[in-house]
Amino acid sequence: MLTGILLPIITPFKDNKIDYKSYKRLIDHYVDKGISGIIPLGTTGEVPTINEYDFREIIEKTMEFTEDRLPVYVGVGGNFTEKIVKKVRLVEDYNVKGILSVCPYYNKPNQEGIYQHFKNISENTNLDIILYNIPYRTGVNIENETIYKLAELKNIVGLKDASGDIKQTMALLMDPPKDFSILTGEDILFFSTLALGGQGGILASSHLKTELFVEVYHKMKANDTQGALKIWKDLYEFIPLLFKEPNPAPIKYCLMEQGLIDSAEVRLPLTPISTQLEIQLDKVVLAYNKNKRLHMA
């Protein structure tokens, strides 16, 4: 089963080109942080702005830079099933573990259409498939009954849950499908998800303070709830800042300030963060780095 924290890694840009020097620096930084995998070409990776040639090259570079040190799951989603099946076959050319595939968006299929979409993908690949439910972006919700049906398929192994409905999330966690991982995509619900038996999270915010997210996970799995909660309180106050303006612009700013990427550049229609948010993030990032240096000393 999928467990722990999977990082939906950003795509660094510089002068409107993908900055692979920074990308390698990022991957080398995260492979030793205790995360359970990397997911390129997700929403946080600004996949809507990535052309077909760059899509291939990012996968190639991800595999080259990770050197089999971490599992890789590639973001492959869309609202035309046949096109997604062809794209998944392209991904199969590389030694990836699986894909993260978002619910079809904009054309708003019913539950049968959602089921047939993912069933078709499942039948056409041996790669592991993580479903991604995020109705406030896609316009349609994958209902729990549909998730149960999909979980019966051989290679649909988990769910990134960003349903936005805590009742739906809790109902699924209370009665999870067998051998199926429930990973939160709502960063602020990471602690709650673990407390209710979830297996982890796919968390954009874990780009920063990565070790603390990993420590929360391990303490919760060791039944040290109070120890985990003490760490979580710090993260709980920090996470909302990273989503105060559109993701991943705030994260990219912090990564640039830490020297992990050369530029905080995002592609339109996204824009750089405001000066006001820069000031707020500077306080958090600088304070964390200072405390980390003191701890290491």
C-alpha cells in the first residue's frame, strides 16, 4: 500500500524554460527527507502549461535524477478518455511506478461515466493508478460508491482525496476499501486523516518543513498522538500561507529564498505572489531556517 508523504513536485522555470539544474537540486534535496515518492506533472507542477515535448523530457529527467531512489508517479489526467489512455502508454516507456489521474473535468460526467473512464485506463495499463478527487477544480465529485467500485480493479491502488466534504472523507476512512490507500490532498487535513486511519498525504506544502511532515506521520503511526500534535500545531499555522495566493507561486517563492531553485517564475495565467505575502512568508521561512541551524548546531 501507498503510505507516508508523496511530494507533488513543482516544475522550476527560468526565462520561460524548464530549469533542469534547479530540478535536479530539488530532487537531490528531497530524496533524503523521508518522503515516500515524487509526483511530477501534477497541478503543483503546473502541468496545464507543459507542452508535449516537455512532458516527455520532465519524465526522463525525473527518472534520471531520482536514480531509483524513490518511486515516481506521473500526473496523467484529462477529460478525453482515449487521449489519456494514449498518454499513459507514453508514460509506460519509462520506469515509473504509476500515475496520479484526476477525475475528468469541465464536461462533468455522471458517476457511470467516471467509473468507465478510470476502468478504461485501468484495462489499458499495468501501472498503478492513484485516483484524484478534487471537485472544486473539476466540477464533479467522485462519490464513495464509485470509489468502492474502482478500488476493486486490479491496479487502482489509492485515492488522493481533496473532496472538500469532511463527511464524505470520514465515511470513506471509517469503511475503507481493502488494500486501498487513502491519501489526503487537503494539506490542512493531514493530521486528521492519519488519526482516522488514512495512509498519508500528497501534500504540496511538504515542499517546506519536509522533515516535520514526515515526523508527524511517523509519530502518528507509532501512536504518539501528543508528540505528533505538538509538531502539527506549527505546521497548521504555516500551511494556509502557502495557499493564500494560487499554488504553487507561494511555494516557489519560498524555495527560491532557500536557494533550492533559481527563480520563482510561474507561467501565465498564474502570476508571482504579492509583496504583502512575500513579507509574511519571509518571516516564516527565515525563522524556520534559523531554528533549524540552531538545532543542528
